Amino acid sequence: MARVTYILHTASPYTFNITNGEEDLLKPAINGTLNVLRAAKKAGVKKVVITSSFAAISDLKGKGPWGDREYTEKDWNPYTYEEAAAPGVPPAIVYSAGKKLAEKAAWAFSEEHKLPIIAPDGAWTHLVNPPMIYGPALQEAATSPETLNTSSAAIYALFSGRVHAIPDDRLPLFCDVRDVAKAHVLALETEAADGERVPLCGGSFTWKDAVEELYATRPELKDRLVPLNSGNPAPGPAARISTRVAREKLGLKEFIGWKTSLSDTVDSILELEKKWAVPS
């Protein structure tokens, strides 16, 4: 990290195809974050911005992303390391706990090493907490349908033929990848939000909403889309995420809406299909 001034730590394994939750998700999330912070401290880095997640905030022992409630920067996922590391725990729970525990480890590291959370010359550690992230896929990274990132693959499933009904809704809250990227840059450029957790959210939608929108706006996909009247109803109304810190501290006052994010994601996947030579 010689001559590095700022770090954006965005890496954490996001895959549910695992054999051991503790080894495949928990430890990489926590140790990866701590390794970055140790190296940053040694190199004299001025600021570290860490991509945490709504998973670190959500009450997954309660209704999670559902129900009439608003999550804020003060909320925490209740799962402990021991609970998440137990055999048979669903990968989504392990991943979510890993994001919470990695974030907690980052704050503890700052306190242990007397690295100020808030200081006149800026905070050393800064956390950004988005929910599901959609938006245009990185073209170079996805070399086949199997290598498409998890969130883009969820949208691709609606018209790829891999599922035959509208999928069950797991996490209706989302933020477009371009807004997430903007939040990271703003976190580097401004001191107003230093030492803050910054929840991000562009709203919510269900898979039924997405399929209805694609039937209405993408007639060329109608023969590929899952049937409109299929699948199970959503568990209820989606919860909300307060974006007060993003608005007031980062100046991120407007977020890309779900219809635009969905459309742009589909556009990027269709471009990728041409490279994959997938029959349309």
C-alpha cells in the first residue's frame, strides 16, 4: 500500500454456493476487512471507506426487510458469530452475519488502535450500508451466464429460462450500483459524514413488480419471461431504510428508481448475451 492515500474496501464474498459457512463466508468477511485495516494503518492511509450492507442492519430474527418499520444507522443484525457458524445455518444468514461482524470488527479496530472515528482531519473509518445492488453489470467480469454476479443473475433468471415461475421475494429493498459508487466517492471527498454509518436505498420492488414492468416495456422478451400470474405473493409490505445520513451528510439527495435500475440491468445483460452467444 505504499503511496496509497485512500482505500475503498468493497470486497466480501457474496455467493450462496458454499460447503462451510464459517470458512467460506464468515472468516473471509471478517479477516479480509481486518487485513485491509492493518495494512492501511501500517501504510499511513488517510481514510478507509468500507462497503458494509443492509445485511448488517436488518433484524433477521424478526421480519427482516418486511413490515411497517424504518431501519436507520442505529440498527444492527442480531446474529452472533456462534449462531452464524453453527452447522446447517442458511448461507444467506451466514453472509448477513458476516457483514455485521466485519463491520463491528472495523469499528473495534479503530478504537483499539486509537484511530479516531471522527477527527478534524477526517475520520479514518467510514461505513456504507446498501441493500440489494442492481444496475449495469461489469462487462469484463461476466464471461458466461454462470459468472454473472448474484444480484444480476437474479434479474436474468426472470427471462433466462432457468426458472419457470416468479421467484419468491427475499429482499425487496435495493440501491442502484451507480448510487452506491457515488456514495463511496462522496465519502472520500467530504468530511461531513466521517465516522458515520451511511444506509443507502433507492426504494423497493417485488419480483412480480419487475415481471409486470418487463412485460409492459419489453415486448421482445415476452416469450422468454416467466409467466405473469405465477409464484407466491410477497410476505407483506416492504420495510423502509432511512437515507437521512446520505442526504444530510453526503449530499446524496436523489436515488435512481427501481424501474430505471431494472431496465439498465436488463440492457447490460442482453449485451452480455451477445458475447455469450446465448440463443434469444
